[in-house]
Amino acid sequence: MAAKRALDLVVAAPLLVLTSPVLLAAILAIRATSPGPAIFSQIRVGRGGDLFACRKLRTMRQGTPSLPTHEAPVSAVTLVGKVLRRTKIDELPQLWNVLKGEMSLVGPRPCLPTQTELIERRKVLGVLTALPGITGLAQINGIDMSDPKLCAETDAAYVGAASIGLDLRILLGTFYKA
């Protein structure tokens, strides 16, 4: 869908520039309070089941196993990480993934390759035909990947109803819920 890609580019490029001072401050805070890189790449499942390197600000202590957020120990999240997660600032590096065409602003959240139940449900429901998103219908409805069935069904509902209008409503819902 050319209009969706155009929206991604028109929003993501200026947003990356506008938020660069916030991103820089977050990077400095991460580096000042915990060892390790501030930005990390995590392999995620993209469109068609293809794997890609999803960029994020590091919110957990270095050496924490690569687990879904709902399975990671609460003690692994740094103090700065708690703030970054609550404000969604940790997702800003994904704007780069959007510019590269690996993600969209809105779509099903990309999961880890180890989340096999969610991946299989998404395959059956046709969800993997869409680019993963920084935010999505499941997120604004408070549904996370801890319930693979409900998450996949909600993602499928999004894919079936996807439109620029729905994407704009989800984007607004994301910012007003943050």
C-alpha cells in the first residue's frame, strides 16, 4: 500500500529529527547509569516471517537473556529503563527500522523468533502479510504477547481493517495513552 508507506516516511523522518535531542538525552542517561551499549539490536520476526534487527534503547541490564518483555525479570529493568518504557522513548530507534522499510509506524508488534505459538497463530490468520509496527491495535487495547491467541486475533482484525484512517486513530491512541 503506497499510501501507508508514504505516511510512514512523512511521519518517521521528521519525527526522528525532532526527537533526536530526546534520543541523545536517553542515550547519555543509559550510558551514565549502566554499562553496555545504549542502543541494541534484537532479532525479531517481520513480514512473511523474515527476521530483521529491531533497534531499541536498552532498558535492561547488560547480559539479560533475550526474552519477551512479559517473561523478563522485573529486576533486570534499570531505573532509567523504567522511565524509557513508561514514556515509550525506548521505541524511538525503531523509526530507523521504519525508514528502512522493515517496519511501519502501525502494525502488529514484531515478536521474537522463540515466540512460536504467536508466530504460528499469526501465520494461520494471515498477520505475517503485514509489516510489523512500532505500535498497533493490540497495544492501544492493552493486549500484550503474553496471550498469543488474543494478540494474534487482534492483529488479524487490524490487518483485515487496515486503512490510513485506522492507522491515524491508533497513532493518536498510542500518544494519548503513553
